[in-house]
Amino acid sequence: MEGLTDLTLAEGEVIHLRVECTNCHLAPEGTMTLDPTEEIALNGSRGSAHLVFRCKDCRHENSATLVGGINRYLDAQAGSWAPMIELDCRGLEPVGFKPIGTWIAKGADSGTSFTEIDLEEGEWMDYDEKTGEAVSALEFQSKVERC
């Protein structure tokens, strides 16, 4: 990131994950969506989760719950890995993250709000009129780590 701080997913957006069933190791095509504002009841349980799906191959019910919300990526972290989300997963393993949707950030020196950031192609550039300088989020990458 250059000239930006506090990069995070905009309010009301969903998290797009590629997942794999840990029971049969089938990975559904495309991404699954996890909505931080929606709690879905688990079958045969009093619990709930933010993402629930039944594997098409083995019919096992899998779930993931967002723990603690979505973190902000700060300018001080630029060039290093930083956790954006933490998930409590049951029966599924996240294997990828897609930055689909609208992201927001602030100008690192100006505080200018950037509210229409699109990272789906892996990069975004704009101009901060308050500082007279370019701002960008380039070479967006993600990785999944077990905690």
C-alpha cells in the first residue's frame, strides 16, 4: 500500500472464501460467502455460524464463524502479512480468499476517505487531492494460516 491506511472491507460486504470439506476433501467450485451480519442455525444443534453449507459429495454439514470481526490493514504493516479475519471452522478448511466487493481506506497523511476500492483484480490506484499524491493498493495477495 502506498499513501493509505486502515484498509478493510466496507460495511455490509460479505467475505468470499474458497473452502474444502475436511471429511471428503471436495472443494466446491467458486467461492462461498460468509456474511458477518447473518447467523445461520446449525442443523441438530443450538449453535449458529456465519457460513453453513452441506458438502455435495459426502453430505456433511460444514460451518465457519467469524471471530472478532474484520481487522484493518494499517500502513505500518505494508509489505508484511497481517491477519484480516479469524475463523472458527467445523468440517471445512479455508483454502483461499478472494477480495471481491467494496473496500475502504483512509489517506495515510491526509485522512481522506476512499470508499470505492475494488481489489478484485489485485490492485487499485487513485489520487489524494489533499496531499497531491497518488495512493494505491498493488499486488494484493492473501494466504490462509491455521492458528
